[in-house]
Amino acid sequence: SDVLGQFMPLVGIDWSQTGVAHLFSAIKENGYQLLFLSARAIAQAYITRQFLVNLKQDGKALPDGPIVISPDGLFPSLYREVIRRAPHEFKIACLEEIKALFPSDCNPFYAGFGNRDTDEISYVKVGIPKGKIFIINPKGEVAVNRRVDTKSYTSLHALVHGMFPPTTCSEQ
């Protein structure tokens, strides 16, 4: 999440979206590896990791996964994200580098979750189909193809096997 999501947990306020831990756990159980990506500064790495590791909802924690964060300092990262409104520049470059680690005929990215239009730009650029890009607004509503269907993380959980079918060992 954006600025409030970075600072509210520091004062003891839960800033997580309801149902995210259950949904991401179900996706992981179906054989998908989660990658957490943030344009936050390297100085915020510890806080970001602690938030993700300690997030628990109804007895479920977020599944393990690599946390990739910008190597830039606080001021360059804030300038890029808050002033220039261009966090996608970092995210696209990062995702393209990860994608380059795989054979050219293989896209390691299946779906993407984000909270900004720039996240959608990033995901489209690395080949994630628009129907697998989920943008969550501050009310917790999930938009697919810029259409809010009053879906939430909780309602997506009911559709998880259709949207994230169990993978075979070779697909993983």
C-alpha cells in the first residue's frame, strides 16, 4: 500500500485488506510461488519485511516468498513514487530482469496484484494477461480490466481454483 500503509502499522493500526492472507495462501497451496515487489526504498526493507511476515488474519499468515524492494535510498524512491508518480519504472526493470533468468519462451509471471494503475502498466509490460491483473482500491474492491465487480480478496478466494488452477510439478 501507499504512504499510509507504510506508517499506520508503526502506530499499531492494521492496514491490511481483509482476506488477503487466505487468498494468497490458497494460491500458494495450488503450486504458485508468490513474489512480493515494492518500489519502497531499501531503508524501508526491514519494516516492509516485518509487516509481511507478521501479517496474520484469522489464524492464516501470508505465505513465504521473496520480497524484492528498490535498492534506491529513501529520497530517490519517494521522489520517484510521490513526486514523479512513476514507481512502475523500477517495477518494470525489476520484473524484466527476473523474467530474463528464464528461457525466452517461458513467462514466469502468471498474475499480478497491485493497488495502482502503474502496477497494471508494470504487469502488462512483462506479459501478464489483463484478465490476471488485480488492482485493489482503498475500499478493498478488486478491479480486473479496470472494472470493479465488487470483488474482494474474500470473494476471490471462492474462485481461486478456477483462477489459479493447481499446477503440476513440471509447470512449477
